Amino acid sequence: MRFFILFLFLIPKIVFSDELNLICTNNYIDAKSLDVKDLFLVINPNKKKIELGGLTIYPNEYKETDSNISWKASDIKIYEDSNGDVSGIIGRYSGQLVLNFERYTDRKIISLVFNCQRFELNERKF
């Protein structure tokens, strides 16, 4: 009986989770020179946590509006020889994600643009 009550208590938390799971693909013409074609993006606003592929970020700045979600994290180990800033913005209506990586050593900024949609396990290609 205790497990049943606990289960009923947890159902709303599981069903109405605010976590946003997205698959983002880079289909742009200049994408042939990029190594990143697909990227999983998981946004958990309750924990202020962003997962970009295998990179987990707890941003210093996080903002949600009716039209987009944006974030910026500083001093992230994204390069072997230098830390940097990671920022991103995703349009809620367009599904377009823009990621910016700024390297501290040379202040070079690399931007990547993706088209995102909600991720469903049955949508895998193989």
C-alpha cells in the first residue's frame, strides 16, 4: 500500500516534468566541414542544467521567455588548453538553436546552428 501511495505521489512529477529533450541536427550547406551533425539537448529549468551531448553545464545566466530560452556559462573546460564561455539560444517557435563557444586564450568564437525538435525514441534512423 505504501508503494502505491508513493507511486501516485510521483506520477505528476514524472508526467509533468519540465525537462525538455531535443534532438538537434545541422543541415546547413557549410555543415560538411563540421564534425557535429546531431546533438542531444536536454534542458532542465528546475535544476538550471543544460546537457549538450556529453557536456553538462550549470549556466550563470538562464532566461526563459515566451519566444525563446537562452543561457550563458562561464569558465567551462571545453578546450584541452583553455577554458571558455558557452552560450546558447533556442527559439520556441522556430526550433533553431544557436550555440556559441568562446575560447579564453585567443577570444575566438565558434558558432553552430541547429534545427531542433522534441526527441522521440521511435524516431531513430537505425
